Amino acid sequence: MTLRRVPQWVLFLVVLGLVVGGLLLTGPVAGALLGVVAVFLGWLLLLAWPRLTQGQRLLRGLTIAVIAGSVIWRLLA
């Protein structure tokens, strides 16, 4: 199954659920949920890299860095 076959609203709800769960929970479970989101966004960034402008690359990379920082913070707290 590819991402193109999945309806867009399903993918949105899955990512939203992971983010909300990662922000509401604490400990390693929250870090794992946010880690999945960070890896997924990193994969999307890698796929889109050739088509993005430098500013878009910076913003998306910064978003992933903030989420990764939150993962580390939640795992250590």
C-alpha cells in the first residue's frame, strides 16, 4: 500500500493523533509518538528536497529539529 492510496484525511488524522498523544502524555511513550512524527516528517523532507527552495528547506528542517528536541526533552524528563 502506498501513501497515494490512503485518503488524505486518514493520514492527517494519524499524524494529528500522534502529535496530540505526544503532547498530552509524558515519559517514553510521548517521546516515541513524537519520534514517529519527526521521522515521518524527515522522510517527507528528504523526498521533497530537490523541489524546495532554500527557505522552505530551512523552515521544514527547523520544524523537525523542534520536534526532535521535544522528543529528547520528553525522554529525559
